[in-house]
Amino acid sequence: MRRLENKVAIITGAGRGIGFAAAQAFAREGAKVIIAEINEELGRSAENKLPGAVFVRTDCSNSADVQALIARTEKLHGALHILYNNASVFLNKLDGPVTDLAEETWTKILAINLNSVFLCCKYAIPLLIRSGGGSIINTGSSASVMGIPGCDAYTATKGATVSLTRSLAVEYGPKCIRVNCICPAGIETEMVKASNLDNPNFDADYFFKRAPLGRLGTPEEIANLAVFLASDESSYLNGAIIRADGGITIAPIS
């Protein structure tokens, strides 16, 4: 039997990168996947590539959109067992030290990276409870657990996501909902490429040399971890903050 057989899963930001890799992996393991994606083109493309998956255009920072997403999921499948809060943004050249940050940039990054987690949990948890419980997977970052200069808004949202994960795990564990957080770093995605266009040696000079594994990670490696957290194989994991970073956050600075 496949690990997510007959489970209903919402994956936010599933049009590309880690989100799409997770959608592929979840579907392969038998889940009924809802692709929550703001980009219509990416969402439709993902839906077409995954038989049985359903695209629901969703701005996860918008309350009405999130409520509609949950309602559509319940109408389609009558249940929800997995919520993967994957959607995030890194605004290169706009994010920075707090003294240089425009207030609208701060607000935008918090809305996409943190408010989206709040809204999706707020409106999905009642359906998860009615479905008998399930798994919530949040997305942190290496910035959740170490200081990274030049992206204070992003860092704030990822640190808050870790704290919210722990709080939710304590609050809803007794209701059979497990809440865990994956903290990736240096994953080969479009967002990582776009955030480092000004430094063509970013991969070689930073991650390849400093990460103990000596390479960037792949979206599929993070997706495999998400499958584990979504499945019953991780049934005693709750409130875990998992660094999927090749060891970069424990590597000595050289």
C-alpha cells in the first residue's frame, strides 16, 4: 500500500520548485492533491502533469482565497489530512537590514511568508479535526535557526514560523494533529537562483564549499522528507524542526 493512500493533501505554492516536487511525490504515494498556487499558468501546468490533482488558484495571504480553498477541498473530497504550507517568497534587492527596509516590503513579506501560514492553519485545522486528525508541515529556512544578514524581513518570518510550529504542535497535538517544520537551505529552485543573480559564484563559493555535503540539495529531497512527515511513518513526530540543509547551519565559518 502506498504511504499516502486515500489521503487528501493541500500543498501551497505547488506550481514549481519544492511545492511541485512535493505534489509529484504525494500523488505518487496515493494522495489526492490540491495544488494551491497564485500563478494561474504554473498551477494549470502542474495540474496537467499530475493526473487526479486539482488546481485551486489561491493567494495564501488573502483570507477569502484561503477560505475558498478549504471549502473547495471539502466539497471535492469531504476531508483533509495533510496541509503543507510551502508557499514563500524571498524578495531580492527589496529585503535587507531593517534600517533600509521599506515598510511596504516588510508588510508584503510577512503577508506571504507568515500570514499565509496563519490563515491556512486557521481555516484548515477545523477540517483536519473533522477528518480525524492529520499532519501539518510548515516551511522554515536556515534563516529560522541562524543569523543571515541582508534579509531581515525574510528571517523574521522564518523564525516566527518555527515558533508558531511549536505552539501549534502543543495546541493541536491532543486533537490528533501533528505539526512539524522543514528548514531547507541551498535547494536548487528558481527562487534560490533568482535571489542570487548578482553573484554568479554563489553556489561554488558558499554552499558547495561550506556545506559538509559539498553540494546544493534538490527539491525532490525536500519532497521526500515531506512525504515522511505526512505519512504515518512519522506518527510520533510533533513539533519537530528539521534542518534539511546539507549541514550548512552547523558548519564552521571559514
